[in-house]
Amino acid sequence: MGRSPCCEKAHTNKGAWTKEEDQRLVAYIKAHGEGCWRSLPKAAGLLRCGKSCRLRWINYLRPDLKRGNFTQEEDELIIKLHQILGNKWSLIAARLPGRTDNEIKNYWNTHIKRKLIARGIDPRTHQPASAAAAVAPASATAAAPSSHRHHGDDDKAVVVRSSCGSRDSSDDDSTSGSVPHQLGLGGGIDLNLSLSPPTSQPSSPAAAI
DNA sequence: AACGTTACCAACCGCAGAGCA
DNA sequence: TTGCTCTGCGGTTGGTAACGT
């Protein structure tokens, strides 16, 4: 792949962040704000690539992060949102103030998946496992937010077309228009999926239910 | 007490999309 | 219109703490 690396690997640290690096990053962002991740490391005196800095800030250092155990409400909300959105972790995270996509993704993979399986529900399709098994092979369809990029990009066709990708989701969010996910949700779930900036999101997770 | 296994979380990697010249 | 750069996302991996034998 002729793609240039995001950073000169030879001159960047990798692996766990040290306290000092954290402090530098926080101090820099407090002083200058987020933005231009590519040049940030140099400006902040960090031997990290911009990507790494961004990730560290978003997933760990941001002051508005909640951290700590997920509540029952959050749990259920994640399940419902996943049913609608599939593995669009950033969109799901946008509905859970103080939570990051990475955190939710990890939580899903380690806790919720298991929980659903234990309930006899297929975590990919949200259908009863037996039904899902019958349907799944051929069609990871509509209700099946198949998540596997590798296997065919069919998920692109399938997963909610928020036309997005990404940018519209969390940051600028000018798309504050509601995403018309009328996916035959049934169950009377009204998730009010209008997108709004995570920060300006006073509503508690429960409020969206 | 030592070893093996499982669970969890932080971080990395590669790709896609948006923005800009 | 095209090609390049940068950012953000989702999947995956690696390290380690917790637990069981």
C-alpha cells in the first residue's frame, strides 16, 4: 500500500502513555484547544503521532468523561441503539454523554454481547438466536447491522444510511436534523435519534428512552 | 505458591470521507 | 474535476489484572 504513514514512526513513542505525556497534552489543549492534530504533537512537545494524541484525549483525558460502570439505563440504551444503528459506535456514543465510542465498543464486546447471548438473543441481529441462525447466513439484512467491514461491504448498504461516515456525527453536527431511522423498530421504542452535539447534550441517557 | 486461563481495557492500524488547492 | 491531506471511525491486538485449578 503506497499510503504514507500518518507519522514518522521512527520518531514517535508507542504504547502506554506516561503521566508526563498526559499532562503535556492536557496542558496544550487547555491552552490552544483541539484541532490540527497533525501538528499538535510537535507543538506540544510530544513524541506521538497526531492520531495517538487525539485518541488519548478523546478516550481518556477529556474532562467531560464519565468513566466508571455503565448504569442499567445506559446498558439498555446501548442495546437499543445498537439494534438500530449497528456498530456505529460514534453515533451510539453521541447519545451517551460522557461515554466514548471506544468505551462503548469495548463494553459491548465484553459485557453486552455475552448478556444477549445468555438471553438467547443474537447480538448481531437482535433476533432470538434460533431465528437469527436461520436467517443470518443469507441475509445479514435490515435488522442485522452486520458489522464486519471485511466481509463484504454489505454492511454499508445495510447499516443505517446516515449518509454519514462520521463527520456529521459527533463534531460539527450541523446535521442536527433527525436521522429518519424508521426501521420498523417496533416495540414502541422512541429513541428520538436526532443528532446533537454530545457536549450540548444535557439529556440523560434515560431521557432518550 | 505456581501456573494456566479468562476478562477487560487502552492503544494501534487501516480505511473512508470531507475539505481544500 | 482531480488529487492530496487530514481527521475520524471501526476493527483488532497486546498487556495485564483477576480468577480458577
